[in-house]
Amino acid sequence: MSPSWPHLVGFGCYKLGGVAPPPEPKDPKVIETAILTAIHVGYRTFDNAQFYENEKEIGDAFEKVFKRTKHIIQQCTSGTDSSTVVNLPPELEESEASNSPLRDPTFPLIQREDLFIISKIWQQNVYEGETAILQQLKKTVAELKCDYLDLYLIHWPVPEGKHAEAYKYLWTEVLDSENGVIRRLGVSNYTVPDYLELMKIMNGIENSNGRKPIKPFCNQFEISPLLYRKSTIEFFKNEGILIQAYRSFTDGKFGKPEYTYNTSSSSVQSEESALDTKFANDKEVLTFRRITKRTGKTACQVALKWAVMKNIQVLPKSNTPIRIRENKPDNIINNNVLTDNDSWSLNEEEVCLLDSLMTKEHWDRYKNHYLQCRIRDTPLKNKENVVFWEEEKGEMKFQ
Ligand SMILES: NC(=O)c1ccc[n+]([C@@H]2O[C@H](COP(=O)([O-])OP(=O)(O)OC[C@H]3O[C@@H](n4cnc5c(N)ncnc54)[C@H](OP(=O)(O)O)[C@@H]3O)[C@@H](O)[C@H]2O)c1
């Protein structure tokens, strides 16, 4: 049975199968294997976007899973169940290799409603407005072969009120209509001022069903021990908005061997001591080494755990089945929900150490990224306008 929503560990799909956007080629087989592996090992939330340019390939994999489930259920109800051998529908029987996860009897029976599927609308369409937004939304749903999205996000807060116009349109005219093509509406990369601007524009507005609250369901933004914007996170939590973290591994940085103290074999202890010496002055690496040594977990697992202990949803991405398993929900948190009785946790001192790793370099990188991305693919000029919240600025005390 699927755990109840929100699943604190979901699966990220940016650059799944290769680097998007083109000209870098994407590999549909890598995408299919990753999605099937993720479903097999327990991920149920999938974070997609128009910008990732892989929604069709991801949808093809979902479709295979749904077809397989339907076929097996039909066989069971018609009494032709062969119990130990998985009989696939004829079209998959021919195309699936003998080692396909779909042939594995332990592969779960997943239907559309067992998955929580997210997508996002890109700045160009947000800027262009209603027609472009609706056209893209329909394309996304068709490509993902999912009938509806559980959650649709404004990918970046396009300035000059464009983000709020898009949100208002989706709120008033698409949510609860258009055959229920979106179930929830959220935002991504919003600062507190962006959110306040949105709420000002949405003040007093209802949709056709009188649905309230008008607040976004979530705000998805970059969060990791290297970019921990505490007051912003607290602000959105206090507003009752779910926080989703992306780039939990800082572009795979925590996957580097030196971040994890290898406790698996005594024969490598001399190498581990050498690494301790080499990184003796590197607070970031040493913090992860210390925590991974005590917990026996990898640095990537520690980074995910750090966020979920704050009730922040994480969306680790990997093209690599072994890493998809390493990051899987069961390895991070029991039943994918936060309780007081988890099988492992970080202690208070470790959480404090991780909380203190943000540097000016990471803050500056984030700020530039924000300023560029929110106008990307739009005719808007890059203006150095004030976008940060005074309280957040006050908290940036870098050593
Ligand atoms: N809303 C937004 O603007 C926004 C922006 C960025 C991302 N996102 C979402 O958030 C998701 C996660 O962010 P992200 O993809 O940027 O970064 P991420 O998940 O933090 O890191 C992905 C990188 O880490 C590597 N990796 C994953 N697990 C590993 C492990 N156990 N050991 C070693 N390396 C590992 C992956 O390598 P391999 O793939 O080669 O295994 C990949 O290079 C995205 O996929 C996307 O869904 C949203």
C-alpha cells in the first residue's frame, strides 16, 4: 500500500536520461530504466517539468506500468492468473527484454492514482499568458500519459506581475475545470516578496468552486546544508505551505567519495585516515565524514535525512539504478512520513553542524541563478531589483 501524501522522498527528473535542453542527447532507455527502478523500489512522487524536455519518455514508462497493472488485474479477475510468472499484455510481451523489471513478480501493481505526478510551466509560457499556458499544460498531460497532474507549479516567479497573472488564470479558470486536469497549484523558486506580491493580487479572488485557500500548495526551491535559508523556510511553513527541496546534493557534490566515511571494511581504514588528514581544514567535508562515520549512512542519505527531519520534501534525481536504490524512501524515512519513531536519525549536534555550512559563495550563486532564471526565455531585461527579504538578509552572517 502507498504511504499517505506528502511522500517526503520523491523522485526528481531534471536531466533524467541526459542533459536537457538539447543539443545534448537524452537516452530514452536510461529514462525508462530509472523510472521503472524508482517505482520498483518505492518512489511514488515524480517531479517533472516542461523545461526538462523528457516528459514524453517518462510518460512512456508510466504507460507501460499502468498497462501491466491493468492486464494483471484483468487476468486475476478472469481466473487466468498464472501466479508465479508475470504475463505481460501482448504489446509489452514482444518488446520487453527478459530482464525487464516489468517481468519481475515483485514489481508492484501501480495504477495512476498510486502516483503523485508534478509538472511545471516554464517562463516563456508564463510570460506569453493564458493560451500558451493552457496549450503547454495539455501537452504535458498528454506526454506524461497521466490524465491529470496532482500538482502544477509556476516554475519561476516571472517579474512584472506575469507570475501572478499565470497563477490567477490557473486558479480561476483551470483548477476544478478543464476536466480536472490539475488537482493542486503551487509555486517554485518564490522568495517571500514574490509570494507577498502574489497574495496581494489574489486577495479576494475565488474560483468557480469557491475553493479556498488560494495559497499555493507548495513552494519548491533549492535547499541543502550549503543553502539553508532558515527564515524563508520558516516563513512558508508558517503560511501552511509545503516546502519541497531541490538540488539536495548540490549537483552531486555530496556523492563524492571523500564526503562519506567508508565504514564497510577494516582494510580501507588507512585510506579513511588519509582522507581525514587531507580534509582536516575543510569544515564541509569533515562534517559529512563525521556524521557518516557515526551513522554508517552515505553523505547523500545524510543530506536527505537532514531535510526530511525538518519536514521538507526532497526530490533526489539519479540516472543510476544503484543510486536510485541508495536514495530510496525506505532508506531515508520509515513509510515516507515524519514520525517520532524513525529507524535512524541525526542528533541535535549533527543537525546544528549541517545547519551552519552555508557560505557566501553558495548564497551569491543562488542569488545570480534566481535573477537570471526568472526572466529566462522572456523579453524581460535582467534588472538588479531588490528581491530579498530584509529578515533573510539579516541572517546571512558568513564567516
Ligand atoms: N524547481 C526548480 O527550479 C528545480 C531546479 C532544479 C531541480 N529541480 C528538481 O529537483 C530534482 C533534484 O535536483 P537536481 O537533479 O538538480 O539535483 P540532485 O538530485 O541534488 O543531484 C543530482 C546529481 O546527484 C547525483 N547523485 C544522485 N544520487 C547520488 C548518490 N547516491 N551518490 C552519488 N551521486 C548521486 C546524480 O548523478 P547520476 O544521475 O549520474 O546518478 C546527479 O548528478 C530535479 O531532478 C528536479 O526534479 C527543480
